[in-house]
Amino acid sequence: MRSLKAGQDWTEHGLMFPTAFGNPSDPDTFSHLFSRLVKKAGLGHWHPHELRHSGASLMLAQGTPLHVVSEVLGHASIAITKDIYGHLLEGDRRAATEAISSALLGKQPPVAPKVAPKDAEDTG
């Protein structure tokens, strides 16, 4: 729609947040606008870069492979992604350990122990 208004002055760059003529927006201008919008919406202070971290965290939480998240974020190597978001993969390591233990030892995955109320009788 903006390209129609700008007419022949429009320059297509394939950007999500271009200027009125299709050129890259000034990052500071977008950052200030974004901050004002989220404060006005009652969400507190957010910086656009936090959306990037949230997106990466959500992708990993949904099981997106680390190398795919790394590509989406445009990191030069998967090691960068792992250094920043590796702590979110702890559950995956635990699940992998339980799975290999189960396969090798023929054990069922651990089940949370049942905790009886303190006033319950001990039936041995």
C-alpha cells in the first residue's frame, strides 16, 4: 500500500519496516516508536531486541532444532546461538539422558514420587 502512495519514488528492499519510500528505517527511530507503543499499551519498557530473544526462546521451547534457530537469527555459527540460548536446552539434555538410560537399562522413565499427607497412616 505504501509503495502505491510513493509511486516511482518507492525503492523495494524487502523490508518489514521501511520508510515511506521503501528505504531502511533508522533503527533509533523504530526503537523509540516501539518503546512508546508498548508503554502506551501498558506492557512496560520493551526494546525491539527483546522480541528477538523472545522469538528464539519460543522456538526452542517448541522443539525447533538449535541449528534452525541459529539460521533464523542469522548467527554466523551455531556456537553463538548455543552460547546465548544453551541454558534453555537443559530440559532436552535431561530427557535425552532418561531416554538412553531407559533404552540401555530397560527402565521406565522416573515417575514423581507420591507424597502422602503428613497425617496419613503408614501402610508399609
